[in-house]
Amino acid sequence: MVAKKDDLALFEELFEKSPEIKYPKIGEIISGTIEKIEKKNILVNVNNQFSGLVISKELGNTVDLDELKPGQSIDVMVLGDSVEKGLLILSLKRANQIKSLSNLGKYFEGGDIITVKPTEANKWGLLVDIDGLKGFIPVSQLTPLHYPRVEGADPAKILEHLEGLIGTPFKVKVINVDEAGKKIIFSEKAAIENTRSKALETLKEGDIIEGVVSGILTYGLFVTFDGLEGLVHVSEIDWGHVNNPNKFAKVGQKVKVKVIGLDSDKISLSIKRLQENPWDVLAREYKLGDTITAPISRISQFGAFMELAGGIQGLIHLSEISHGVVKDIRDYVKVGQEVKAKIINFDPKKKRIGLSLKALQEAPKEAPKKEENKEEVKEEKKAPAKKTTKKEEKVEETK
């Protein structure tokens, strides 16, 4: 059947008006529309001319599959084609990677604060993966809240601490990025610098603030607040003797502290000064010669200690346990046992208090001395004279 002239003319007109078919090039970024999502694979319509497929491994780690819907427009990179299936092979991850690199450059220039999540850790810091772009947060660029306060800078414990931060959202600034995306450095410290500077300007001695315990070492507690970090020295944790700061707080715990010293960035804090000095309280309630009741907290070779109010340790010296000879203090008192003792030495200013158990006990009566028989003394036998030998007599005669 021969086509009519009118039909041929119409066909030519439609052909001229139809969009030019351009076959996508490998590495090119193109736009498409989602047709179908199945088993984490996305079928994409490209300009109603081609169909393409984004397989699951090319989705990337910044894409939430639940937020993608059929009919939605997405940008993808062309990786190649499948002649057998008649499909373009596409990547959402690599298209987003190029976008991310471009955005990171803008964030670096503008000083913008962004949120990232570490995906790995090593002893030098945290690694961030943005659709295949590798970024890094060095340990030195962590805020005090996340900085690894580790006893003796033990590398194994530092790594353990950093691994615990994987997946945690971090607000950071981009402080270095190159065009190839091979060196991207983030800083958490830079992101809070303005907050930190303002807080430091207004901070003064005597301020009472609430912070979070960011580290615990043998010499004290580190507490962070408003981007700042201060130290509660072991001597400022409690009025009593503190030999293990871990008994008084845990990392992440909220605590109230008092600012007791400012020296540039060095901030000294105190917990114990938020409470009245227990020695002053004790001085109001007791005086020398009074009797006090409290439990035995510990026993040493030279005495027993009583746990007084406010953590004060009162000593019962070995010599004040009993009137008799004390070989083992545990024969007289046990740890945890409540006892009564008399205050025999009390100097609140020098933080000294001496206690006595035997002062509350009646001293044993001495046994009466037996009277010596005077007559026996008078008739005391004299020592027998030494007998002389025959040899001695002969020597005497020759003299």
C-alpha cells in the first residue's frame, strides 16, 4: 500500500518537531524520573527515550530509599549500558558525590556548619564517608565533650573511645577541601568557636554552672559547658578524702560546678564548694570532750577510722582502742560497726579530730602490792663465802 502524500507530509513534520535523540555518554550527569523501586534497585526513565537502572550498591550512603517515590526526579551518572537488557547503567551515588564535593567547597568558603556522621575510627580520629568521598575529623579537632580523655594516653583506649562515637551526628565546619576530594578535613571545634568565645568572655570566678562530665582521670573530673572545658581537681570533688574520682561521677553525667579559677583557657572548677565545709558544721555541733557516734569506715595498722558527717574521717589511734594491750584492732571493732567515741583532740581549722574508745571505758583497777615481811628482810641470808682451793692456799703461803 502506497502512503498518501498527506501522510508523508505529516510524518516529516512530526519528525522535524520531535526532540533530538542524544545517547548519554559515560561519566555524564543526567536527569531522569523514577519509574519503579524494587529490591533497592531503581528503574529510571531518561527523557522518555531510554530506561536506566540504579542497582543497590550505587545508591550511596546519603540516600534514604524510603524518601524516594515513583515520579520523582533524580540526577544520576551514566556508568555504561547493558546491550542485552537495553538499559543504561546508572549511579545515584556518584552523581551525589560530585554534588557533595561542590557543596563542600561552598561550605569551606562560606564557613557553614554542617552535620556529618563518622563511619569509621582510627587512633588519629574519625572517618566520614559521603557517598564515597572520604572526610576526616582529627582528634585535635574534637570538642572537649568528645575528646578522648584517657589515662596515660593509652592508644587502645583512645581507639575504643573513638569507636564509641561512630554513627554519632557531629556539627562541623569544613576546614580543608581539594578539587579532587582527596583531602577533606572537618573540625568540630571550629563549629563551636563563636559559642565558646562568647562563653569565655562572660565567665567569671564564683559562677555556678551546669555541665557534663567529659572525662575522668586519677587527678580529677573534666566538665564541659558552652564549648568550654574545666577541671575539678581531685581535691575539689569532695570535702572528704577522694582516692577514686570514678566513685563520684560517670562520663556523660550532668553536674553542677563552681568556677574557682580562670587562667586564660585553663578553668578550675569545684563541686565540694557548693556545699558548706563539713568541718564548720562539725565544729557547731561538737566540742572537745563530747561523745560522737558513727560507723567504722576502715582499719589500718595504727588505728581505726570513723566515718563522720560530710565524709570526715576521724581517727581512733591504736593506743586509744583499749586500756589493755591491743594485738589486733579487729578483735575490738569491725568495719561498718557503729561505735561511740570521745573527742580527745579537735582542731577544725587544721582539719584534725582525734577520738578515743578507751576514754569511755572504766580503767581496770591495779592489783594491790604484797607487803614484804620485814623480819624476813632483816634475816636475809648472806651469800656463802667462796671456798678457797688448796692451790690458792699454797699460793697464799708463798707470799
